[in-house]
Amino acid sequence: MNEVYRDVGQRFGVRLRELRRQHRMTQIDMAVGFGIDRSYISDIECGKKGISLATLEVIAIGFHLKLADLLRDI
């Protein structure tokens, strides 16, 4: 599917998966390290679930990013 046609949730899911893989983390590693349920991470990556600002902040802090950098190119 072309990036232009994905909704924001799907685009963020792609971004999250890329960041997780760049940090050589599994979903389980991320769940344990960030305190987020593994199945929720999976649902976010697949664009099935939305995400709160609080959870976005947890992810940004976990990856040592500013929120703006986390959301880059979304």
C-alpha cells in the first residue's frame, strides 16, 4: 500500500516497527523495557489500535527521542 493512502495510525505503526527494529528490540523487549503490553505494541504496529499522548511520550523517552522526532514523517 502506498504511504499516501495509509491513515495516520498505520503510518505511525510503520514508524514504530522501524524504530523498534533499528534498536534491535523484539516486541517483548519493548514491552518489558517500556512497560507497554506486547499485544498492544503489535496492534499499534499493525494500525489496529490508536495511541494516547501519554503512551507516545513513554515510547519517545524509551527510544531517547523528542516527541517531534518520534512523529517525524508520519
